[in-house]
Amino acid sequence: MTMRSFPDRVRHALMFEIIGLAIITPAAAWLYDKPMLDMGVVGVGAATLATVWTFVFNLGFDHAMRRWVGHVHKAVHHRLLHTVLFEFGLLVMLLPPMAWYLGMTLWQTLLLDLFIVAFYLVYNFVFNVIYDRVFPLPEMPRGQPA
């Protein structure tokens, strides 16, 4: 089986973010009785910070693994630790500015963030199933090893 091309990955990432924001922004605005523009600013800001955090965190985590365990191969327990630390770090960075910008308490903002995380768990699955059907992987030419 062949891998997706770079342009396909860019299309995937852009479609994922744009469609996700188009769904979650009005839903969160309605649910929390906030202006759509404010929720849009929060959504775009959070997506941007998450993208930068992904790069920085992954680089730091790999350096820490190499230093502490001598390699960067991640077993299941490493992946679990990686995920928990990543999400906790993102949460710590996002909650205060989101609470301030939206005029909400940290508790209200945490509940909003949990709503967004729950949405993206389901959305990620559904989006990727549909994307794989609409844009299937290209067939590997006959005679090439997998």
C-alpha cells in the first residue's frame, strides 16, 4: 500500500481544520451564548497554538526520550505519556487566555474545552472515514513491493 502524497496531506489538514471550525464555532457560540466572532477567534487561536505546540512538544519529548532512555522508539506506555503530557500542556496554555477573552471562569472554560475535545474525538473519526472514501489511497503499481 502506498502512502499519501504531501499535497494530499496538506489538503487533508486544511479541510480538517476548516470544516471542524465551521462546525464547532457556531455550536460553541450557541451553547455558551457567546458571539460567533469571539468563538471563531478562540478556535483559530487554539488551532494555531496547537499546531505550534505539536512541533515544539514532539521535538522536546523526543530529545527527553533519547536522553533518559537512549532512543526515541515509543512503546504504548510512551505514547500514553506523550498524549497525556501533550494535552495537559495545551490545556494549561489555552485555558487562561480563553477564559479572559470570553469573560468566563476557568471552570466554565474547562467545560468548554472538554466539549471541544469530545467533539473533535468524534469529528476526527468521522472526517477520516469520509476522507478515505472520497480521496482513497492511490493504487500501488503492479510489481512494486509494499
